[in-house]
Amino acid sequence: MDERPRVIAIMGPTGVGKSRLALQLAKDLDAEIINADSVQVYRFLNVGTAKPTAAERAEVSHHLLDILDPDEDFDVCRYSTMARALIENLASHGKLALVVGGTGLYLKAVFHGIFPGAPSNRQVRQRLREEAKKDNGKSLYRRLQEVDPLTGQRLHPNDLFRIIRALEVWECTGKPVSALRREHGFRERPFQALKIGLNLPRRELYDRIDRRVEEMMAQGFLQEVKELVKLGYGPQLKSMQALGYRHLLEHVTADLPLSEALRTLKRDTRRYAKRQLTWFRRDSGIHWFHPQDVHRVATLAHQFLRLSRPTERFAFRHKS
């Protein structure tokens, strides 16, 4: 008999409706939600991350939200350790965990492991940081594309933290990060997992992304970024290079017109969603649904957990 804890993951591109469906499913299954968004772990980054509201958190317990200040270091290894411990602890108390988010590497690390930490060298890292200051990391990104094209394709050109780390690994080991990942094989299977993927037709998804940006601005996203700057959190931080924050920082600190910042934010969010889908589609174990297929998702979840039929409230279709 397989005694590994059962866990359900809800994943998909940004803006598709993961949080809404997860909240409904969690209430039906008496489950708790574990965040799998790499930016929602930071305090004060609320509007731009579409973080669950206080009311939503009162309805369902959420974990791994607001656990760090924006200037604190965090990585996938720490995330995986914390998320796995939470899943185990919930299971020991008879509770189901829903792991919800769009950060593919976080989800992969929880369910399949991650290769052991590669060697690091402080002197190499500092030299690469100094190089990055000369042209905002453009030459480093080009170098990464040459020595590790797979990692270069996966990372955004502005993701200096990970670009520098990948080049540091290359210089220390002579191997690209992508090769180390292949060698590891991600063969760990600590849980019995049901993976639910949400997606929409491309045009519909992109329209939702554009509307979401406008809604965030109406909710005070720009003011949130200004407050973060006042608190001393600037563009040099990994957290502040996140999607949306880096765009509005250019407006706040570098006089980029707001209209241009929003145009590039919408464009880059659409591109990010496309990269997310490319990542998730590599996993043949994901069951894909339209976000309005609530009843079908609930039925599959109940089958997975060997429960009775889902409650009637899942028969409705929520608005997109």
C-alpha cells in the first residue's frame, strides 16, 4: 500500500484563474493552500502579485505567503524544504495540501526534487556583479546564451540574480546548469500527486492579462511601488526585478513614461505566460482544464482522494 501523502497541485500561466479555483476546491475538500509563487513569499508585494486577500485567507488557511522582507535571500531549495515539510505536517493531521502557483521550478522541486547545490565562489560572483553594472547585465546574458543556451532561453534578460548564478556555476564546474539538471533527473517522488493545469485560448488569456494589469493599477499598484522605494527597496533587489515591479520602478526611478511602462508590462506578462505554458507542457502528468471547468476538476480531485461525489456547489460555472 502506498502510504505517501496525497497532494493536489493547481498550476498554469499568470492570470488564468488558479487562485479562484483553488479557493473553491480547498473549501470543498477542507484543504489548506501552499503558495507556489516565487514573489508572493515577500511582504509588501501585494497588488502586483495578485496575492490572496485577507478575506480569502480567512476562508482558507494559506501558507508561505509574506514570509520574507523584499531584501532577504530566498531560493528554490529553501522553498522546497519548507513546502515539503508543510505537506507532511498537514498530512499527519489528516489535512490535504493544495500547492497553488505558476512558478514551475518551485512546483518541480516539491514533486520531483532538485539537483544538489552547485559549487559557489564569492569572488567569481562579485566579479560578475561588477561586470553587470557596466551594461545592466546585457553582456552577461549574451555569454549565458553561448555557454548554456537552454538556461539562457529559460531566463528573462533582466533576471540578473539567476543569470549571474548560472554563469558562476559554469565558471566553477565547467558544466552548464541545464546539464546538472539533466544529470539529476528529478527522479524523487515523495508524494502521490494530482496535477491540475489551467489554460485558456491564447487570445482570451492575453486579453485577461491586459485587463488584469489595468485592474492592478486601479487597485494602487503604482502607489505600492512608490511605498516600496520609500522603504529602501530598489531595483538592485531580486524581489524588485519581478514582473511588474521592475516595469513600474523604471517609471518611478528612471522617468520612463507610465504609458510605456504599462505597454511593456503587458507585453512581457504575455511573454511570461507563454514561457510558463512551455515549461508546464513538458510534464505529461498534468491534467489540463479550462478554469471554468470547476465541476470536472472537483470530480477528478474526489476520485484521486477516493471520496464521494463532489458537492453540488461545484455544478455552477463561475464568470471568467
